[in-house]
Amino acid sequence: MKETVLDVLMYLIDVMVDDEEEYEPDRYSLKEELQCAGFGEWEIERALEWLDGLNQIGVDDVTPEPRPESMRIYDGFEQDRLDATCRGYLLHLEQVGILSQAQRELVIDRLLALHTDEIDSDHVKWVVMMVLFSQPGQEQAYMQMEDLVFTDNTGWLH
């Protein structure tokens, strides 16, 4: 079975959400748990590096919140990696109030950091959940996103 970094991250978020205890496991404990779950060393290291990047870049570190009337222009590299469906889904999440513009930038950064051959809307959904989960005060947005992920509602327009 070929696991990806996203598989490891999805497993981690599933374990963290289901865990009733409020603790922050150290890198060694996470690595050990992931190895016991059957993930390969390479995927584990890449996933932990991805999480380190998420923790290093906070929403406050992204450029100041753009004005509401501003529009996000994707550069060529971003357009190559994030197809119209992904970009449309990010816009939809902003429009319904799940993501702020600064959070969108963090999501884009983390999507590009996955280094996968293809990024699809499922990748976007899970990365959004991870970004929201990592930020204090985003419980409501996280629950909304969780509903979208698990109900697989594809009735949005772009």
C-alpha cells in the first residue's frame, strides 16, 4: 500500500480529534505512533516537516488582511498546481465564511508544501481542516468544514 504525506496527516488529525485528552505529543511520540500504525519512515518525516511548517507560519505571519474588495490573483506556478476546481473551492470557503483571506493564504502554502503530483479538492478539504484545527478560536469554522468533508456536498458553484 502506498501512503502519502496527506494520508499520514489525515490519520493524525483523525486521532487528535477523537482523542479526549488535551495534550500536545512530542515529535518522538508522534513518530512512534505513526510507525505502529504502519506508515513508512519517509512519509512520517515529510508529514512531521509539513506540520512544523504549519506551526511556523501563523495567520498573523501572512501579509496583513487584504481589503474585502481585493481579489486573489494566482501566479503561474499556483495555477499549475491548483486547478480551477481547487481555486473555486477556496473561493467558496471564503464566501461562506469558513476561511479568512489570511487563512486561505496559509492553506495555499500548505497545499503547495505537500509536494504531490496532483492536488485535488479532497486535498484542499483536508488541508483546510488541518489549518483550522491548528488555530485557536476556529472551532466553529472547523465544525463547518468537517460537515462539508463528511457530507461530501458538491453543490457549490465556481
